[in-house]
Amino acid sequence: MSAEKYRAYANQLIRNPDDPETLINQFAVLSEKKENGKQYYYLAKRAYEIAPNEINTAFNYGSACHRTGRFKEALRTYQRCLEIADGEWLPKITHHVGIAYRALGNNEKAIEFYTKAYELEPHPQILKDRALAYLGTGQLNKGLKEFEVRREVALIKFRENKGELITQQKLPAGVKHWQGEDLNGKSVLPIYPAS
């Protein structure tokens, strides 16, 4: 989190606490660290109350609801976003509707929205999320096959983070990835990070 940006936006909010753009900018600075969820939720909510028809404020409010465990409100807000979104926002919002359904335990609806989002913008992260929803419905073969996209997603995140591993663990040498071969008579072992 950039302390300079945080202070600059805080000073702007002291002068004009109802400026939705500054609220959203401060939200973005705080949301860089997920542990700030309770703090940025109120910024996102205030921005949404001021400008509910602005796609940026609506989406950020939905995101803040999701990150703070308010999954039903997140879903309602994302669905509202679908009504006001233009073509550029539509894939992202459709994906997040799927994420909200999955958080609520409705994997079937999540799959439906992940599929729509992927048709709008084919991104491997959407397939990874859909794979988890398939697994959640008990469609293990389909879910495991599609989950293999996780390596591509990890590579994308690795590049975006300039070569630094953020959430992915490095696998030990000699680990064999499943390639879709028959597993009858074989064992599958989870890999746990060294403690």
C-alpha cells in the first residue's frame, strides 16, 4: 500500500467526503491488502450510495461486500452491475456473478455464469474457477481436467508479479502432473509445503 497515495486521498476526502472518485481511489489503495477489508468496505459503500449508477462504484462495492463475507449483497450488487455495464465491463462482472454464486454454495449457477464470462472473454482464470465449481458439484473428472489450467494461471500471475511468487507454491522437483491418464490402480498424493 502506498502511504503517500493513502494520505493524499485522505486529505482530499477531508475537504470533500462525498467525492465518489476519491472514495474509489482510496478504496483501491486500501484493497491492495486483503486484511484491510473492514476499512475499505465503508469507503466502497459510501461511494456506491453517492453514485449507484456509476459502474466503477457499483462494482467496487460488490467486491468489498464479497471480500467482507457479505455474499448475498455482493451477488445483488453484481447483478445490478450487469444492468448498467457496457461491453468492456460485461465479462468481468459476469465472472464475478459466478464467483458470488459459488461463495453462496450454488455451484450450478456459478458454472452457468463462468461459461458466459468465458464466452465473452476467454481467460484461463475463469476456467480455473469453473473447474472448482465442477468439483463442487461432484463432476470430478470434468473438474480435474479443467483444473489443469491452474498452471497457466500461475504463470500469468508470476509474470504480472515480475517473477515473484505471491500465492503459488513452488512444487518439489520430480512432481508429475496428471495428464488425463487412467488412474485405476494408482495413488494420487497431495503435495504439502514443507513446514
